[in-house]
Amino acid sequence: MKRLLLVHNLVHGQSVVYELDDKDFAVELVEGEPETDDQGEMDVESRFFIRVDSE
């Protein structure tokens, strides 16, 4: 079975954006700016987080 990362658009439906390896992974939706600070960190606030285990 393949793991697929889907993007759901409420107007146009869904589309596959990436096929994932058979490993644990997580997806996070954040709000903030994409630029990083001097330490390489982004100033973002988490809005949604989900972890998917391989087992």
C-alpha cells in the first residue's frame, strides 16, 4: 500500500502532491513567515499536527 500526501481544496477537490516512504512521518500546518532567524529557526505558530505511524 502506498502512502500519499493529498491536498484537499474545497472548491476543486483533492490532488496527490507526494508519495511517502514506508516510515513514520508527521504533517504540520503552521502560520507565520517562511524566513529563518540567525539560528535557522522559523517564527511560526502550529495550527494542525498529525502523526502517522508505519505500524
